[in-house]
Amino acid sequence: MSDLEKIGKQYPKDNKTDPSGFLARARLHQSVFRSKHLDLSYDTYGNYLKKSDAEKGKNFYDGFKIFEAVKKCRNYNKALYANLLRSEHIPFNIFIPLDKDRDYCKNVFEEILKSNIYSIDNVSSVRLRTS
């Protein structure tokens, strides 16, 4: 199989949907990433994982039990589990690791918010220091 065949089909209407070409370049980038770095086959278009790989959590970082957390709150959903071009998986890949180390999480948010944080009880609950 040639490299082009491994990268997979690209959506033919990308340039019509987005005349700037950004969408087509992003899809191609994710298709190349899937082929070369994940070394997985594609489904439909190059930026989609096959369902069998998607159900193994290949769209998520392999650590911090991220995929286990995803499965607890979302059943299989092609957009989340299989589409490498969508951004739905990004919050899981960022915030679940931050929730595992609250001190590190506090330091990250203090830097981002340029503020002193008293504590982070969980990733969705931040209390700012008032003094």
C-alpha cells in the first residue's frame, strides 16, 4: 500500500466548505498523524479511526486512565471516539490529568489566570484566594 493510500481519502467538499483551505490542511494533517504515528487504518476518511480502534480509546492520550473516565460519561460516539479532526476529545486529554494532581493543576491555573488560587477541589470547582 502506498503512503497516499495509508493516509486515506480526504473529504472532497472541504475547500467548498472552507475556501481558505484550513479545513483541508487540518484533515490531511490528522490523516498523516493517524497513519504515521498511530499506525492505524482509517474509516471513511483519513481522519477517522476504524470503530474497533476508536472503541479502544485510540483518540485519547494513553495514560491517566483518560479513556476509562470518558467511557464513564459517554458511550461510543463516532465524533468523540473516532474523528481525529474534532476537538471534543481535547478537554478529556487536558483536564483529566490535571484532576489527578491538584497541586500541579493549581499551579497551572495560577499561571494562566495570573492569580493566587487557594485550592482546587476538582477541575470544575476553583476557589480564588481573596486576600
